Amino acid sequence: MKLIMKFGGTSVQNPESVRKAVDIVYDRYSKGDRLAIVVSARRGVTDRLIACAEAMVTSRDAEEVPELISFLQEGHLTTLKEIAPDHYPEISEIITRRIENLRDFLYAVYHLRELTVRSRDYIISFGERLNAPLISAALRQRGIPSMVLDGCEAGILTTENHGDAIALPAGEIRIKTRLEPVIEHSVPVITGFMGCTEKGVVTTLGRSGSDYSATIIGAALDADEIWIWTDVDGIMTTDPRMVPNARVISRISYMEVMELSYFGAKVMHSRSIEPAMQKGIPVRVKNTFNPDYPGTVIEGGEKKDSRVVKAITYIDKVAAITIAGAQMVGRPGVARHIFSLLAEHQINVMMISQGSSEANITLIIEAHQVRTAMDALKPLKERCVFRDITANEDVCAVAVVGSGMAGMAGTAGRTFSALGKAGINVMMITQGSSEVNISFIVRQEDGPKAVQVLHDEFNLTNEEV
């Protein structure tokens, strides 16, 4: 079996978790599987790197640098000594040299008082570059032959969109050429979250970047499966902090995961799913600390049960921008002007609703972007493209997700009937043409109740319908 395993930050954060990860790899290696391992930075490291890098532009004495260096040295070298004592002299020298390189680069940013997107990517990639040698040493300590490759060395080519780069198709043959011979005799440990442009400039892959690295590599190698190791048992029917009896979903489709991710669920990012979806490679989400639990399988095709709805998800930090005015009725190009201005200001529109009269348009955006959006659209109001623009931040978004809704009559009626009986007012409704989700807006205070009501209505606690 050709298997790609990705270990997230909580799965490699201390000696105990690293040992569990090594046990998992050893179990599959001893069964004869061909493996490639993708690792994230230790939990909290990337956030510290970002904070320190940004502080270098405003800091008066760069005191954050020695604090960060001490944090990185203590965390990585202490763990290395405990889990791979035989390889400590060699690997500690590599890690120390990389930390010194990072320190020098941060001081350069401090003296220049300039942090470019290219420099930022280089800095925040160090979390993975410090952790990968440590994990590889732990595997070798256990008797598993291993080598370390960063994302660029592994062949991941990306666009030049620093901080949110996208893998290029040209990288697929590079990955296959470089990694296929390696996995025949060794277990490569590859830094997640990073790749490089065709000119060799380091880039990072954005949210869930290490998951994305794993699926890019899995697709290029035509892996049998991709396993994402994390600290939960799998993808759940909803947030268990809101609904204590939420359940792990055993099987879910690629499209359902993409919808859940888009609407706030902490699952694989939609971009991370695409490489696996294109090749039809199953992705498993499993718990490093409960490895015998089967977890969630993400795959193509129809759902494996008779359930109409699979999960409920919720986003609370959103706002509704309503643009109104009879001036918009029958006037071509109004929507184009609105969305062009928002795009210029890097504002992501999550949901859209427009009445058939064309007299108003409501947009759902992230709450922290409200003021920017209002300022961006002000010129259109001044030119009388519309009459008024208002913002409502006392809202949240709820999405009902399930591929079983496609072609199934009555799901929307059942959803809104249940909400009505619970006294929850729905302010806005949207549904995509794929019919995989129905999403709507309610008041902030009604959000958690709406999730609980719908979780109960569709009986999501029970494994079988």
C-alpha cells in the first residue's frame, strides 16, 4: 500500500506525541507499506513566528527575537534529546544552524523596518523546517530509514501568491520523479505548508497548508490513501462545544467536506481536498492519540447511508451588508461594480442574496471587514448607483450540509419548519446549485440554538437513520 501520512501540530508537539506518531509510522512500515510523511510545525510555533516577524517592523529594541529563539531551542532540542538520543549531535547541529539563520533574518527585517510578503513566507516556513529533521531522527532511532526534504526539494511548485500559494500542475512530475525512488527504500519526512516558485523562492500554502502538501504529494504519487493525523477522532456532525452529543461521521464525500470547510467547520480546507478529489484518492482523518478508532473517510461517489443531511456548521463572526435603492432596478453592471470594489479591497463575500425586484442586495462578509467594505462602496453611493448601505453585525451563518439533499424534496421545508417551531427567525437564505448545502442567516443569539434544533431534527446523533 502506498500511503501518505500527515501529522498536525498537536500530533508532534512534545516527546509523548512524537512517540505516538512514530509508533503509527512503524506499524505501517512493518507491514510493508511504502510511506511518505508530511509534518506541520509544532503547535504554537507558526503563530510565534508570525508575531515576531510583524513586531520587527515596529519594535524599538527587537526584544522579541531572543525570546523566540529561546522558545524554539528549548522546545526542539529538548524533544530531540529525549526521542532520538543517538542522533542528537548531528540533528541538533542542523536545528541550531537553522535557528541562527532565522535569528539573523529577523534582525535584518528589524534594521530594514520592512517585512515583504516574500520575507514573511520565508520566516514562517521555519516551523516545519525545524520540526522535520526532529521527526526523521525519531524514525531512525526506531530503526526506520528516513531522510528529510523541504517542500521545494520534494518538488512542490506553486504560484507566486505568497501566503496563499496554489500548487502548479508542473510540479506533479517533479514530485513523482523525486519521491518515487525514495519511498522504495526509505520514509521521507517532508515539510508541510511550504513549496517554492519555479525560480526557487519559498512560498507558503495558507490555511491547512500541511494538509494541502499531503494531498498534492499523494495525488502526484497516485497514493492508495492519504491519512491526516490530528487530535480529534474525525469530522463531526457539528461542533461538540455547541452540541455535546455530536457524533463522528464515518464517511463523507469530497463535496460535503468542501462545503463544511467553507462554512466554518474545522475540517480540511476545500483547496486541500481538490488534489485528492481529482485523483479519487480516499482521505482519512484520524486521531494520533486514539489510532485504533477508524476516524472519517472522505471519498467520492454517493453517500454510504440513507441520510439526507450529514452535518450542521456555524460561523459567528460575520456581518450582513445590505445595499438598497430603486436605482439598481434594471440597471446592468451594478453587481459588477460592487464586487469589483470589494475584490480590490481583498474582501471575501461568503453569501449573496438578491430580491427578484433587484432593489436590494445583501452580502455576508467577515465581521472584521465591515468598515473596509462600507468605505470601499461609499463612492458608488455618492454616484447614486444605490440609495443606501447598512451593516448588521448581530448575525451569524448556519449551513445544513448533505449530498442527500440533491433532488430530495422537502429538506428546506423541514429545516425552516423546525426553526420556526423553535421561534428562530431566518433573515436570509441561500442555496448553491449543487444542492449540497442550504445556508441561512439568523441573529447571533439564535445561532447555537439553531444548530442544536437542526441537529435534533435530522437525528444526527445516531449513526444510522
